[in-house]
Amino acid sequence: MTTLTHTRTGFTLSSALVAALTDRNRSQRAPSMGGTQRETELLTLYTSEPQHKIDALTAAFTEDNPDIKIDVLRAPTRELTARIEAEQLAGTIGADVLLAADSATFESYKNRDLLLEYLPRDVFSLHANVIDPDGFYVGTRIIPTVICYNTEFDVVAPRSWKQLAENRFYGRLALPNPQVSGAAAHNLAVWRETLTLGPRWIETIASHRPNVAHSNSWVGELVAAGVQHVGIVTDHVARELAAKGLPIAIQYPTDGAPYVTQPVAIFRHTAHPDAAKRFLDFLVSKQGQELAVTQHYLPVRRDVQPPNGFPRRSGVRLLAPAPIETTTTRTGTLDNFTALTH
């Protein structure tokens, strides 16, 4: 059985809160169709999911829910948040549902009273660390950030983040731009708060002239092509490239892998709350999570197995996200890193 070891306390959800929210959610759900045909509803989804993955996901959902159509706007997390800010200033947020990288983004929207309180029907089957204790959002995947390397070069792969900061990787490293990638921004905040790494480690990495690529997908392609020998990347990107036969391998850092949970939430203003709730239910259902595994993601359900190739014997040490801390420190950390790498 796969072991995921968390090195700091994540979310804790009291049984009383779960029971109260679950009872309330049951009472708010739309009644069954009962032989009558529903009118088609159009649900607008903003997401940072790769296009081919979100296409497969929405197709699976609408096959079982033909009365709901999903209009998808796909962009990196930071571009989505900029759009949402502009739309809010103009008076109306265009999305009904947001599915994006990091919990800090959702904490910000929750604190501004922009989200609808809702927990999906299968909440008891989920890992506790992916659930907002206040009930406004829930994680849909566990996405660790790892070290990847090209197997065709004579590279002794670093086993830890500390080893990645060694001088031998000067000019050989690619990493995603934290001003674009929500996962990369989250990672910086987690590394800053990790005692064995901290600001000095971040400064060292920045001083080694890394190739700051647009996204995690770009990092994976740079390493697989041999343009860079090593990379910092979300594990599903490297795993998908390896499955295609490209020369890329993964090292889960021994000092812990930060991870995002790709949360999903409903905007409070939505005109389609029942359709949105059904979509959230699907994302974390067994069917939805088994689809996520075929897309090389780690599931958030305890009753769904990780994808092939995920380490099963020794386990993986994870640096659990702390949304309140990362929300507080992220902006300053981002600005500092950007200054260091320019």
C-alpha cells in the first residue's frame, strides 16, 4: 500500500463539521429527475488544467449529465486570478466554478466572501488534507513537485532539494515561472517556511541562473529534450512524458515534496448552484478520481489506487500545504524570487 508521509500538520476537519455540512448539502441538492427532462444548463468553468485533460474530464461528466454543458476557459492560475480580479472590478465574475492549482488562491477568495459553502457528497472518502475545514473548497488531485532529470546525460540525479542547490547544477536547471504557475508560487512559499531550506536555499537556486520556463509542461519538455539536464516540475508532467518513452525520470526529494491539491470551488454568485454541485461531486467521485489516475494524477480518495510508477514500497514524504501561511507570505516571496532571477 502506498505511503504518503506528511511532514507538517495539514487541514483537520471535525466530525461535527462534516456531519453538519453533509446534512445541509443533502437538503440543498436538486431532486432527482424523476422521469422529467431538465432544461440544459450552461456552466462556466475557469481552470488551469491542461487542455486535453480538462476536455476528457468534461466529456466524461457531460456523458452522465447530458442536461449540463460546460464552457471552459483554460489558462495558467495566475492569469485566471488576474481575469477574475478584473471581472470583479467590472461587476460580475464570469465563472461559476474555479478549478485551479493551489489552496492559497481559494483561501483569498474565501476570505473575501466570494465562494459558496459546499462539501461534495463523498467527503468521507477523501484524504482530510484536501478538504477546506470551513467547507468552501476541496482538493481534486494530489500534485507533488519533484526533481526530474534527463536519463541520457551523465547526471547523478540529486536526491533532495538541498543537493539540487549544489554548484554542479549551475546553469543546468529548469523551473516553472511562479508569476505564471500557481503550483510554482505555492512551492516557493512552502520552501521558504521549511526550516531545512528557507530563504537562503531559494537565493542559492536563483543564483545558479536557472531557466525560468513558462509552465511545468515547458519544464518537462526542456528536460526531456535535453535542453536542460534537471528540472523542478509537477510529477504528473514528468510521468506523462516518461510514459511516452521520452528520456526523463523522477526523484521524489528525500527532504519532502511540496504539493498542491488542485482545489475546486463554486462562486457564490452562480446562477447554477445545483449544476455546479453535481460537477464537484463528480470530480471527487470514484469515477472522477479513476479518470484522474489515468491522467497521471494522485487521487484524493482513499479507495482509489495511485497510477502505475508511483513509489509503493518506501513511500513519499510530502510537505503538506498550509494555506493560511502560504497566502500570507506568497506575494513577498514571489517578488523577491523574481528580482533574484532577473
